[in-house]
Amino acid sequence: MKLCVLGLGYIGLPTAAMFANAGHDVTGVDKKAAIVEALNKGEIIIEEEGLADFIKKVTATGRLKACDKAVEADAFIISVPTPITEDKKADMKFVISATEEVAGVLKKGDLVILESTSPIGTVDSIMKPILEEKTGLKAGADFSLGHSPERVIPGRILYELVHNNRIAGGYDTESAHRIKELYSSFVEGEIYETDARTAEMCKLSENTFRDVNIAFANELAKICEAQGINVWELIEICNKHPRVNIHQPGPGVGGHCIAVDPWFIVEKEPGLAQIIDLARHTNDGMPAYVADRSMEILRGIENPKVTILGVTYKPDVDDMRESPILYLIDELKSRGVTVAVQDPFAHGRNGVLADLDEAVKGADLIILGVNHKFYKDLDFAALAKLVRTKNFLDTRNFADRRAAEAAGFAAYLLGRK
């Protein structure tokens, strides 16, 4: 089949490559010239395990190319961002724009699939009217339409695209069948057919479940600090129960999925999604909580400097989208603290430093914000010679506390006071 994939980001690009590798003729579309230019050279500008080699291999076959606007195809896959506004509402401008672009080349018999995680009703209330009004065609009768959300994590995208189960949510039954058939060309996991609204809600619910669980863990961390209990030990023991799986606390929740998707449910049903709303506020409040804890540690120190280790939203990736560390930085600065940030995956962006020694020099508090493998065996003895005041706060229960204390640091842990 001829496919047109709109949006060549962390999901769209690997998906386009998977389809091309399966034998389809794929055109990827993106408005960023650098992305288009790189792909047509067999290169990428994002980091993902194994993706660079895979793209080089697939583009060499001639089955994957890129341009800046939609082209005629048998199937269209929309994988564009669905960011959130300041008032926690879904910004659908990219989905609307991509749908309008597809409408310009849509013909009878085509298939249109939304991959972007979106609020309930996006397919039937936003995309369907645009496609029908601009083409005169009817969904279900003249073209197929539906939603098939991705369910992958950065660092394992290529593996999980193939092996994870998938949802084929159709505007009608035939659309669901066609979506399943198309993705079966490379997906080895089960593909479950349903309607589009259920598929939209399913993706949101999966991420919301995790967000609520993390909020519970974060609330436990606060309670344990107040009660003199180590939350990490508590969770470990609780999880020995065969039907308990409490997630891990931390400085907040980031990424384009877990930190965003629950708001899409709240937006649709604000009066009903009360636990979901509370969980979001709990997790969004963690950077401020960590900042408050930091100020307690820094009490009495004039013109304090804090060095934060890690700024991405999860370990060992370069993705900074919705990272709670970005909010932690702002919280500390608003309290008059000088902040230095070091991250081996994000250096050069937003003033993030590559050199650990440079970042730590003169610090009064080092905060471990992200549990990158790079930080697993920190040389605390060396760091002790660079800092002004020996304070260390671990928000991930990742560093060697005994090594820190042996080097003279006062070692603090989120969830243990």
C-alpha cells in the first residue's frame, strides 16, 4: 500500500519506518525542514535506541521518503503532537491542521488513522466533520476512519511497536477491520478491534492509571516523611503482596503521555473525574514540594547554589517534554536560588551543562533529579572537593547513600526524613 504518515516525531518516524520495512511505500510528512532533510539523507535528529541504524537501512530501500505536505495515498496516519494549554485543555491545532491536509488529497476507498493521543470524540467530532465537509465523501461509506494509539516507551520504541498489543478503534466495524489488517503487516502482538471512542478512552485510561498510582506513591512519600518512615522500604514490602503494585514516588511526572493524558479526561468530564484531577494536582505539585524540602536543607546559607543532576523526564533518554525537573528549576529560582543543571543526554539545551565538575562547583546542595545510569556510581569523594556545602538530596532512591555520607555529605532522601 501507499502510506502517508503525518508527523515524524518520536512515534511517527519509527512507525513510518516499520511500515516501510514491512514492504509499504511510505511518505513521511513534517513541517520541520531539518527533519525532512535528515530523513531523505537516511538520518535522524532525535535519539532512540537502534532507530538511526533502522532508518538508514529502510531509506536505502527507497520505500521511505519525506516531504513537507501530504501526498495521495491509500492510507493516512496522523501522528502529530497534542499538547496541553496553560489552562490544562487539549490543544488540537496540529490534529486539525493535519486532518485538513489529508482532506486535500483524500479519495474514495482511503483509510485515515489517528495515532496521536487525543480527547474522547476527536475522531467523530473533529476529524470526521472536517474530512466529510471538505471532500463530500462520507465516513464509513466512502472512506474508513479510526484511532490506533501507540503504546510504547522511549528507549524501547522499535521493540514495543512490534511486540506490544494494539487497539484498532474504528468509526465503524469495517474501519476497525481495515486498521487491524494494516497494522498486522508488522505488529506481532494482539490487535483488538473496538470503536474509536473506546480506543481513545483506552489510551487515556492506561496512562491515567499510572498517573493515579504515582500520585498515591507521592502522597505516601509525604506521609512517610511526616511519620518518620522510609517510603521506599514501605513500598518494597507492600509490593510483596501478590495483588499490590505501588509505583515509585519522585519529583513529579513528565513525558507527553502520563503528565498530559489525564487532563484530557478531566476536560471532558470535570465533575466526574475527581480522583484523576486530584492525582494530577498531586503530581504537578511535587516540584514545589521538592523545592520546599530543598529550602529546609539550605536554611541559613546565603546566596545558595543548587546543582540538579538530570533534566529529562525519565532515565537514559533525551526527551525533556513536560519534565518535572524543568518545573523544579523554576521553583528554586523563584526562591532566589542559583541553579546549575547537568545531564549527559540533554547538555546544550536550556543551559544544561555537559561537565559534571563544572555544574557541581560551589554548590550548597546537589539534587539527583533523574536516575540516569550515568549517576549510579557518583564519586562523592571527588564531588566533596568541589562543593561549598556538602548536602545531597536523592529524589529517586538511586544513589549510594553510604558513599555520600562517607564523603562527608548530609544525605537526604525524598520520602524519608
